[in-house]
Amino acid sequence: METIAGSAHGGAIRERCDETAGIPMVKQWLVLAGVTAALTALFLRVQLPAAPLLAGTVSAAVLALLSRGPRVLPSSTIQAAQCILGVYLVTLVRRDQLVDVFPQLPWIIGGAVLTLLISAVGGVVLHRVHRVGRPTAILASIAGGSTSVTTLAKDVGGDASIVASLQYLRVIVVTLSLPAVVYVLSSGTSADLGLLSDVNETSLNFGDFALLAGVAGAGYVLGRAVRLPSAALLGPMILGLALEIAGVVPEFQLPGYVAVLAFVVIGWQAGVKFTVDTVRKIAAMLPTATVLVGVLVVVSCVIGWLLARLNGWTILDGYLAMSPGGIYAATETSANYQGDVATVAVAQVTRIFMITLLTPLVAALLPRLGNRRKCALAARA
């Protein structure tokens, strides 16, 4: 009887502990939501591009550094946000715009490959300056595909934690630098409210909801089946574009507030990773890595400018198309400034695919480079 009573008492204590443990978590989410809402309103007031995404990233990163925010987001929430934004990107593109982009694909592929090669050179610099392993340094510097390159780091003997940390640093730096870059490239032109301007104009009836949910769900399943990179984003996006081009469905409509929530979640995803532990792991490399990302942003501006001159784009769309990461921020910013969203979206998707296609080659080359270095050191000894 005493054992039973003791067990019951222990269970009651555990239940109370679980309840009290849940209270701070609820408060953390409420604080994160409140800070994000305030920053979104502020950023919109000063007309910063991609305000919800930027606000979500900044608020989550600051609270993570102060150990006052949630430590992780449920993967199902992230995937749902990506599916929503995959469909949302379709709503920004018209069929005629998409058809006009295809003749420019060789230039887009060339620019994407050049951006990736330059980011890999940055990895070599990181390796030489900080003596971090070559596979770790190169994969940490690749401009995009943070999930796939982090997984690859484990396969080639790299430090996956450093790769993940520096990849998220790149995303945050590119996102936070966007307002300044856009201001310069747009000659100070003001943006409109973007997706928020449609909050009261676009309604979602049951038929629209069923269509969007069906495309998002089917696109995600098909994307996973054919092993698309970022299947939750690209699956719905590619399926939606294909259906729209074929004329099977009318142009998609999505209320602005739905996309706002999805952008906020994506911002949170990047921000919550930037914890004190993350900073400690990359503290010595932080100045060099930040400078390298800054150099990559400038180089991307130059590549974008060249492509803009060759293809008749605006300089801003040229940079957004070649931006070293951030398909969400790039496409939404282009929409804010009445740019060529189709070109930006296709270029960003091309970059993601190029990373995926080149990943097996990188996986094969990195171990060989490591073996050559070991042989050279052994020969000197």
C-alpha cells in the first residue's frame, strides 16, 4: 500500500512539474508572438521589404540569444508554412511571365553556378584562416541548401554542428542586409505593403480552400516521392505552376494574412537556431564568416547587375535572382517593388536544384581532397 501511495504521490508530483514546466513554454511563445507582431508593425511603418519574415527572424534570434524564446519549432509547423508559401509563390506569377523566363534559363543557370563556386571559394578561405576542416568549411559556406549540406557534412566526416550554425548565420545576414541592399539598388524607391495589402481584398471560400489544400498536399506528397529538395516548398510550387500553365485551374488566390503567418514561421525557423551555444561554436570564425557572407552579397549584386544588363531586368531583380539564399525574402521583396517575380522565383529554384545536383559531386571530391592532404603531410614527415 505504501508503495502504491508513494507511486501515486510521485505521479502527482510529476504531473504538477509537467504543468509548471509548460507554463514558461507558453509564456515564451506568447512573448515571441508579441515581439514579432510589434516588429512587423514597425518594419511595415518604415516600409522595410519582407517585413513579416524579417520580424520573425530578428525576434526569434534575439530571444534565442537571451534564452527567452522557444528552442525549437515543430517540424510539421515548418512544413505546413513551406507548403503555404509554395502555393503563395504561384499566386505571384502569371502564366505569360513564366513562359518569358524560359529563354533566359542558360543565363540563370550560369549565374547560379557562379554564385555557388564563389561561395565555395569562401569556404577555402575559411579553411585556411581558421584551420577548420576543408569539408566543414566548404559545406558551411555553400550558398543555400542548408539541410542537405548539413546532412552531407556527416557523410564526409565534417562537423555538422558548425556547418548548420554557419548556414543559419548566412541566412540571417542575407535577410538582415536585405533592406540596405534593396534601398541602394532601388534608388530609395518605397515599397508597397505587398501581401498585407491583400488582407481585406482576397477572401477564401470553401472551394478556394479545398483547391489550395489539395495542390499543397498533392505537391508535397509528389515532391517527397520523387525526392525533391525542399519538397514541402517546391512540390506545391511546381505542381501549382504546372496546373496554371496547362490552364487546368484558374489563377490561385491566397489571403495575405495566411502568407504573413507562414513567413513569420519561416523567420522563426532561422532565428531560433541562433542560440548562445551556436555562437560559442562559431565564435572564433564569426567575424570571418560574416565578412565572407558580406562579400558574397556584393558579388551577387555584381552578377545580378550583369544579368540585368544582358536580359533587360531591373538591377534589383537581378540581385534578388542571384541572392545567396532566401527564396522567401527574394520573391516577396520583388513583389513589393512590382518586380519580375517569375524570374526571381525561377532563378532561386534553379539555385536550389543546382546545389542538389552538385551535392553528389561535392560528396565524392571532399574525401579525396582530404586524403591528398594527408598523403602530402605524410610525405613531408
